[in-house]
Amino acid sequence: MSSEQRIFATLREGRIWAVAAIHGQADRLAALHRHLAQAFQPGDQLVYLGNYSGHGLAVRDCIDELLVFRRTLLAKPGVDCGDVVFLRGAQEEMWQKLLQLQFAPNPVQVLQWMVGQGIEPTIEAYGATVEEAILAARDGTLSLTRWTSQLRQNLRSYDGHNALMSVLRHAAFTTQSSALFVHAGIDPQRPLSAQSDSFWWGAAGFDALNEPYAGYQRVIRGFDRRHPGLVESPFSVTLDGGCGFGGTLLAGLFGPGGHLITSIEV
């Protein structure tokens, strides 16, 4: 598998379900899955748009629900492994950086910034605390390395959790380049291969889309800090009802060209 294939997922043209940011709200995710189980048709595909953890308190339950529902879909006739895609959200990107916190020039400052972005419930879900990390960081690189190693080991103790984190894609697009699915943003001035952190922090560029990006008729994202609900424009769609912030969890069904067919809100 090439590096591009590991970063990006390719989807068939056809019906594609996209699920917005979940933020550890396992109850809403389970409710959405009940709807999807009834609505999912042979040939459909499913893309989760990132931020499975963070902010909400049921992080492990949320990951378990994702894994169980994936297995449920794969048990259906005609559904292949590539028909269910998980994108990396900002929360998952921070998690990967957290596991390498000992290499940060100012680890305490970086950790405090992550806490401000909502990562603390995820740290606690895997048996650690922010206070322990701060103490380890102040004690030195060796202590912090032991803390991140233990956190990594804790993650591995939950069946499928580490495996899921290792297969997250940066974006997904259809074979005929009609629709592009991202987490939160995109830089219209850069090619897809050079987006880097724009997928997680490039909301301003996404809001500025006033023409097709790189030939994609529509770009669909699942996280917006303003949590505006379902917002359509000629060249983009935002799905974010504020799940994890007292709002709802959204999913949209898209056809060729990124045309929005219907939506589910729970």
C-alpha cells in the first residue's frame, strides 16, 4: 500500500453516508446506528468524519460502539471492509501527538493547550490524568516517556481501540472525484497531498470555498466550532449539530457529486 493509500480512502460513486463529530456521546451514536441499520442499503458506504473522542465522557463506549457497528455492517451481504471508512479528527490527531509528548519542546504548555481543546476526558478514559502528566513532564523526559508508554499500553488493553487509531485516514474521495470528505477544513490554495494540518484546523479555508476544489464538486465536513447544524452551499456541506456540546448528532446521505439526499439527526 502506498503512502497516499494509507492517508486517503477511495470511495465508489454512489450512496455514501457521512457521520458528523461524535465527541464521546455513545448514547447518541447508538441511536444514530439504529437508524442507519434500517436505512443502509446494499452498495451503500459509510464515512465517519472524525472526533470520536474528546469533550464527552463516554469515550471508550463510543469507540466500542463504532467497532461493533462496523462488524454489524460487514456481516451484511455485499459489504466490504473498504465500505466503512474512519477519518482522523482533531481529537485523534491530538491523541497521536499526546503519545509523543516527551518530544515536545514545552510539554506542559502543549498539554495545557490540548486540555483546552477537550482531550482530558480521553486521557481519563484510558486510565491516566492530566495532573500525572504535568508532574511527569516537570520531572523530566524519562518520567514523561514512562507516562506516555503506560497510556499507550492502556489503549492497547481495550480490544480494537489501538487498531482503529492506526487505520484513520486524513480524507476520503470518490473514484470520479465528485465528492471529498474531510474532518473540519481545507486550504483551497493547496493540493490535497499538501493539506497537512488544514484537515483539522483549516476552517477558514473551508468557509472561503466559492468554487469546486481541485475538481471536486462538493467538499463535506463533520466538524465546525460554531456547530451550525446542517449547512449547504453550492460547493460544500457542513454536518455538525453540536454533539458533545449539548447538541445533536447528524448524519447525511450523499449521492453522486456530493448531492445531499437526506439526513438523520438524533
